[in-house]
Amino acid sequence: MKTRLLFLIFVASLTHSSICVGNESMGTPVAKVEFAKADAARDRGDFAAARDAYCRTTEIDPDFAKAHESYIFTYRYTVDVGKLTSERLFVKLALAKGECPPYP
């Protein structure tokens, strides 16, 4: 009896494996429109606008994996570029004052 129960549980887990895997979406029509706007902003070099549009796309369709991937990329890019820009500004200010900028 115990073996039969374990077998039934095993079979049930195989038939319902999509619950564990997830339901990746290729994007709803509305999400695809927002995703296209985000891609256009990224292609223009406006990464902040692209990041915001990708974020809206993930809110419209939470299962749209490509939108999540693109949002993460643009978020990381805008954070890294902002950090580099502030570091460059710090170096320029230090050099303008005649100081030697500290380097880690």
C-alpha cells in the first residue's frame, strides 16, 4: 500500500511539473508594445527611459522573461554608468583643485 501511494505521488509530480518550472511568457500584445518602446529608448541611448519602460513591461506581464532580462541589464548599466560618471566628476574636481585624486 505504501509503495502504491509513493508511486501515485511520483506520477502526480510528473504530470504537474509545470508548477515547479514556471510559465514563461513571450509577452502579451500590450507588453510587446511597451517592450518595443523600451527597445527604441535603449537604441537611442536613453537607458533610464528604457529601464523604466522595461519595468512597466514586467508589471504588465510578470511572466515575460525577456522583459525581466532587459530590465536587469539596463538597471545594472544605468547604475554602473552613474557610478563611473560620479567617479570621473570627483577626479576632475580634485584635479581642478590641484589635488591628486585618491585611488583605491
